[in-house]
Amino acid sequence: MKMGLFGKTHDKPPKDLVNEWSLKIRKEMRVIDRQIRDIQREEEKVKRSIKDAAKKGHRDVCVVLAKEMVQSKRAVSKLYASKAQMNSVLLSMKNQLSVLRVAGALQKSTEVMKAMQSLVKIPEIQGTMRELSKEMMKAGIIEEMLEDTFESMEDDDDMEEAAEAEVDKILFEITAGKDSPSGNGTGLKKLFGAVNVHLSGRG
């Protein structure tokens, strides 16, 4: 039985709806791209600050700034994952148009459902994704979504390890790999010694 939902809930033909959704998704993908660029620009500033702090021997400052770097990198990873999900929805929209030409109606899609459940949690695009989800529910493509408001907390130990690894990496760049410890060393302590030797050698 064909879906009769469009006549009841939408004035626009299914094809127009799908095209509108695709346009909105592409627009939000550009928003994501801008956000990624903004974060990466800030990362470069923080990276320079870490190098400056390292040259002065301020280990604690380096670790605090490195945590910012780690959080930024994780945020960028999530945004890239969101872009991949949006691309998946766009591909599904193309498939919906193909189905529409043959069957005369849109089909329910679990793939779109899963993607939209994730996308409505992304702050940068949340408003548009919620709106699209409601329209897709009315159109019968996805079912009503139960909002999962639980956000996993960052593990403190995991963050500390990631921050120290980030500092190790940046200090390694400062010393150009010279006099730096092997990956089996204790990292920060040895690297700060290497940085001090390397920098004092310049004077």
C-alpha cells in the first residue's frame, strides 16, 4: 500500500520535498566546513602558545593548552563524522527519488533514521536537523525519534594521556627530533630536557 501521508501533511510533492531537504543538508555541510576551519585556525594559535610555553619551561601551561588541542581535535573528528553521515543522507535522498519514479511514493529508511538520530545532537546544525527530522517523520521516511540526551563524559585519565602525547608531539617538532627521547621514554620530562638543551645550544 502506498503512503498517503503526503496528501495529509504536506502541500508540496514528494520530489520537491526531497530536493529541499538535500539543499538544506548541503547548506549545513558548508556550516560544518566553516566550523572545522575555525577550530583548526584556533588549534594553530594554541600550538604556537604551547611552543612558547615550552621554550620557557612551563610544563603545566603546556599540558593545559594541550588539553585544549585534544578537545579541538576530537571536536573536528566528530564534525567530519557528521559530514559523512550527511553525505549518507544525501545519497539516500537520491535513492528516494529513484524509488519515487518507480513506486510513486517514498520509502521508510532505517539508514536515514540512524543518521538523523546522530545529526540532531550536533550543536552547530541541531536546529535544521530537528526541523528536517520532523518533516521526514511526516513524510514517512523515518519513525519518531526518542531523544538520547546522555552525553558520554570524557575520561580524565584518557584526557591527561592524550594531552601529554600532544605536548610530546609538539616538543618533538621544536627539537626537530634531535636529542629527543624514544617513544619508550617518559615523554614530557625527557622532552623538556631536550628542548632546553636544544634551545640553549642556539644561544
